[in-house]
Amino acid sequence: MAVELCLLLLLLFCGSTVSEVQPIYKPPPGTLDFGFVPSKTYDTGAYHEPGPIGILFKIVHAFLYLVQPNPFPQDLIRKVAQQKFGNTQGDYQKPENVVLTLQAIYYEIGFIVSAALGLLFILLLPLVGLCFCMCRCCDNCGGEMHQRQKKNADCQRSCFATFLFVASLIISIGVLCAYAANQHLTSQVRGAKKLVNSNFKDLKVFLNDTPAQIDYLVSQYNTTKDKALSDLNNVGPLLGSRVQEQLGKEVRPALDAALTMAGAIRETKEALENVSVSVEVLQEGTERLHANLTDVKMHLSNTLNDSACSAAQAASTCNIIRNSLNQLNINANFSGLPGVSSQLAKVNDVLKIDLSSLVQKGYAAFNDTPDLVVNQTKNILSDIKNVLESIGLNISSFTKTLPVQKILADLTIYLTQSEAYVQDYFPLVEQYDFYRWLGCLILCCMVVLIVVFYYLGLLCGTCGYDKHASPTTRGCISNTGGNFLMAGVGFSFLFSWVLMIVVVLTFVTGGNVEKLVCEPFEDKTLFKVLDTPYLLNRQWKNYLSGMLFKNPNINLTFEKVYSDCKENKGIYTSLHLEHLFNINEFLNISMYTEDVALRIEHIQINLSKIILLDEIGKENLLNFSSSGIDGINFGAYLTEINKSVTKVDLLSFANDLEARADQLPKGALENALKGHANNIRMIHNQQVVPLEQAMSTLNQSIRLLKRTSSELMVKVKNVISAVNAAQLLINNNASLVIVQETKKYMDTIVGYFEQYIDWVKESIAMEVAACKPIANVIDTAVDIFLCSYVTDSVNAFWFGLGGSSIFLIPAIIFAVKLSKYYRRMDTEDVYDDVETIPMKNTENGNNGYHKEHLYGIHNPVITR
């Protein structure tokens, strides 16, 4: 068994196959997609479903467990195998051999006892039959054609008939089971050809698709190379942008601050211009407002001096209005505010230099970093591309040096020859199976013949029995039934020992195959025995590795190989083919990336040509800080701005004036006062509102200038310091950043190779050379053909035939007893009519009893 298994494994040595199902590998986003290794579907389903007869098989397995409940004797098998393969001269009287013999007997005690009972059946039943025949020939053992009349005769006859029918029924069930098992084995043998062809087809697929798979693995290097070349061609956006991004963490804030300061200069100029214009507008407006308000007060005073105000009804109102005239006056005085012309002039001088343009040049120079990287790495990248091309050539050349094609060609020839051999001899197997089927059918027919006699005897005897007929006057049908029963008994004695011989032989063979091969194969304990060190070869620790690699110290076991192939793992992993040719040396990442890494590390990038802000721009910033805006008297401005334009709200004053005029009598005075109120409203709308808008503009500009001037020198120095620090980083410390980013860039390029290598290793381990056909061949040969087809069928056959044979014994007894009640007797018992029944009845024979002296028949009872 071990040798056959090894040959099956050797058949696929160094071979490659395709996966039975589509691989589940799916690359996550951002990684290389190498696709799926070319795969095909295998046809062989290494699983057998017996159908309804499986219930019978389970019953037989349960019976075998009762006969042999002992576990698989691993230690015993190992010891026996070691002695056999060790060529030990058999001195069976040695103590160790005696112990082994006792252990074997203890394990086989169930089979031994059962076989002994079978042998006893084979020896005794023909002997008993012979003695029974001789005894009956001497009119003993029921051979005398005379039946004793008993009162319970009907009850005995019924019981014997019932027991015989039950025994016959059991025998019929047993023979049906045997027949079903016989037919099942034949049908499975006929269908095995398709299963064998399916295995050969899968093995051909296993061998023929290997070159395409290897080529696919090699071709996917182009995916890695193309991605690496793409990154090399985009070294600017990748490496340059990474360098720019890292440097930009300091450079961009510095340039942003300088650009913000340039904007502040422009805002300062606008604010100073707004202040200058607003102050001028306010000064002129307040003077004109003051004159208009003075004129309004004068006219109001003249109106109030009118005689109408002397009247009693108007005097009080006029006095109130006259007392409020002092409120018609300006409140804010902008004439004394200092000017900002000097500051504005200095800021205008600063703006003669476009600081924003200078900063934008710095941005542009810094944003050209990717182009600088591209220009400074052209030669090195060209060398790296040449290295990538050479790696691809090395991979292709390495695969061509492997002896895969020759091995595959030899194995294909061997496989073709094996298939032709099987095809040639399969008709002979079918022919022998026909002979076996015919022989088993004849055995079943023997039992069927006996059962038919019993059934016919029961049928004829039951139907033809007349309880009113005496034993000597029984009818022909009843007598025929009795003869059928005796014929069944005779054939039972003739055939039973032949049946039991077949049962014992098949029982011992099939039962031991089930217990010693099929069950341990199913739970893999058989592989554990085969994997015992120094078992099959006393010089080799591991037989399989010693046979494959001539190195028995490699931990390669039958169980592990079978389990890996059952899980459809790659044959490279399952058979540890790295001991034949180590794929890890071929896939050593340093072998491919060392040259690439060295060339990438030699990348030198010089960014000293990048000028963020020249000295003119820095001097411009310093000039702005000394423009004098911090010397503006913001307090004086804010004091006047916070005041209202007039002491009183002119609209409120006009409304109040108009309301008091309504209190006066109708007339010229009322109309005059209302005219003055309208004039005051017009002054508010035309003069006060524009002044308030100018004050708002002035307020905003002054506050902006105040914020800008706050620690202006410190702010400018900070901006210049940030720009200088960023420039220093570019000039002096950029090399460190470049080295770090170059390392990351190199890791990215090398990572593509790592992905390719990992994918190749995963494919070799799980997808390429997946050895499921090996497990299928083993399962087909052992689990399906030997165990499911042959052993289960043979065991079911002897189980049914053996049950039928055993129940032939009670059937013989009941048939012999029952035949006396059906057959026509030569003599019968005669009873005295005085003692038993009236003479009239006896003469008429109504009760079946006759007086022998009336018919001139000798009565031995009376004479005795």
C-alpha cells in the first residue's frame, strides 16, 4: 500500500497543475493586480454516495463494530512491519514474536470466534444432515410414517408453520440483501471506468497546463516592471513632489507670511489714503455744517422774537424752543487732527518695489522642484531602467534552466502508457467480475431454491390441510406440501455448508479490510503508521523524503502530503520541493533590488538655485516697518471719531420743534417754526449723513492702521527670519530631506518587487501545481473503489448470505416438525370406542379415528 501511494506521489513529482476553483486572491486598492493564474476545472468528484443501499452498509459497519470493537492496532502493525521489512528470520518461538502473536489474536478475537463458529457450522451441519438421513432411513428421527395424535396438534402445527414462515422470511430478506450487494458491486465496477478515465483526464490537465502557468508567472514580472518604469518616468511628481511637500512644511508658511505682509503694505496705503481723504472731508464738512447751524439758530432766534411769542398761549413754548437753541452746534472737531501725508509718502516709496511679485517668484522657484529632480536624475534613472530589463531576462533564463519540460514530457508518456494499460485490461476485469457475479448469483439461487420449497410447502400444506381428515387419509395437496418442506430440508443440508464456506472467507477478508484499511484510512491513522520512522526502510527515518530526495532526514510524511493535496495546496509546498530546487533563492528580493537600491541611493538633488526672497524684498519689508505708521496719534483720531457730528440729533430736534409748533395757535409763527424744522432735516440729510459716512471710513482705516502698526517691526523681523530659515533649509539641510524621501521612493519601487515575489510565492503555494488530483487518485483507489465499491459490497453480501445460512438451522427444525402434519401417514393411532368415543362415530370416522380391528389392521398398541 505504501509503495503504491509513493508511486502516485512520484507521478506528480515536479509537476504543476491548475486550481480546481478560482482563487480567492483579490488585491486591495493601491497594490499591483497580477490577475489570476490560468485555471481549469477538474472532473473527478472523489466522493461516493451509495444511495439506499447505504443503510445496509451502515448496518454491516455496526455489526463489524460489535465483532471487532478494538481500535486500530498501530503499535502492532508497526512491530509486525518492522520485523517483515527488516528481514528478520522467523523464529516464532521467540518471546517477542509470541507477544506479537498474542496481541494479534487479541485484536482478531472477534473474527476468530466468528470464523470458528462458521467452521463449526461447515463441519457439523453436513454431518448432522448425514446422520439425520441415515436415521430416517431406519424409520427413526421422524422417518416412521406414523403420527401420534395429540389434543394440541392444531396449536403445534400453527406454531411450527408460523416459526417456519418467519425463518423463511428472514432468509428471504438476507438473500435479497446479498443479491442487492452483488448487483451493486457489478454496477459500480462497470461505472468505475468512467471514474478512472476522469482521474486520468485530471492528471493530464495536471501535467499539460504547467507550462502556461509558469509562463504566466514569469510574464507578470512585466506588470511589476511597467509599474516601476511608470514611477521612474514620473520621478518628478513622485520624488520631486515628496521633497517639495516636506520642504514646503517650512517654506510655504514663510512665503505665505511674506505674501501676507505684501498685502498688508497695500492695505496700509489704502488706509492712509482713506484717512487723509476722510480727514479733509470731515474738516470741510464740519466747517460748512457749523456755518449752516449758526444760520439756523439766528433765524430761529429771529422767529422767536416775533410778537406772537408774547402771547400767553405761545410764551411758554417759545421759551422752551429758545432755551434749546444752544444744542444746534457741532460736537466733533477734526481741524486739530495730525496729518498722515509723511507716512503715506513713505509707504508709496515702499510700494515702488512689487513685493508680491518677488514672493511669487519664490513660489515659482520652489514649485519647480519636481522639474529640478527630473533634470538631475536622468542618467541614474536610465541605468535603473536597464537593470529592470536585465532582471526580466534573468527570470526568463532561470525558468528555462529548470528541468520541468523534460520531466513533464516523461511523466506524460508514463501516464499515457498507464492509461492504455488500464484500458486494455479493464474488459478483463469486467469479465472476471461477470464470473464473480454469476457465482454469487448461483449462491443466492441456492438459498432461493430452499426458500421456495419452504414457501411452497407452507402454501400447499396450509391450503390442502383438512382437519377432518385422518393422517392416513390426508389429501394430495397437503402431502405435496409436506414433501416440499422435506425437499427444502434436504437442499438445506446439501447447500448450507457451501454457503457458509463462502460467508466465512468473505467475512474474514472483507471484515479485516474494512477494519485494517478503510477505517484507518478514513481517520488517517493508516498514514500515521506509514509515517513511522524506520518502518518501511530501517535505514531511513522518513521513507517518502528518502525515496524522493535521497535524504530521509527531511520531515516529509504521507499524512501531510495527503492533507495538503486534499486542501488543494501546491505540490511545491506539499512535497517540500525546495529541497530539490529552492524557489526562495530564485525569488530572493535582494537579488533583484540590490542594484536598483544602490542606483536610487546615488541620486543627488541640488536645490540651492531656489531663491525664496532676495535682499531687495527683505529691504522692502524693513522700509515698510520704518514707514512711521506706528507714530500716528491714533488716540486723537479715535477720540474725535467716537464723538457724534452734532451735539443733538438734528432729526430728533426737528421732530420736537415741529411738535411744539403744533402746540401753538394756527398762524405765521407755527408755519415759520415748521419751516425751520424742515430746514434742519435737510441739513441732516445733506451734511450730517455724509459726515457720518466719512467718520465710519476714517474709523475703519484708523483701526486697520493701528492693528498693522502694532509691533510692526517685530512682525517684519519674524517674516524675514522665517524666510531666511526656509532658505537655509533649502541650501543646507535639503539633502537630509532628499535622502529620506529618496529612501521612501526607493521603498516604493522595491515594494513592487516584493508584491510580485509575495504573489509568486502565494501562487506557488496555493494555486500553481495544486495537487488535488493526487488526493483524488488516492481517494478513488482506496476510499471509493476498494472500500466503497468492493469492501462494502462484499461485506453486505456475506452479511445477507450469512444471515440466511444461520436461519437455515431453525428452518430445518421447523420444516421437519411441520411436515408430519402435512404428509400422508402409513399408520395412525386407534382408540377404543368404549373408552374414547361412541362406536357410531368411530365407524363413521367422523372424528378421524378408526378401530383397526374393524379394518383388519394390526394394532401394535393393543397387541403390546
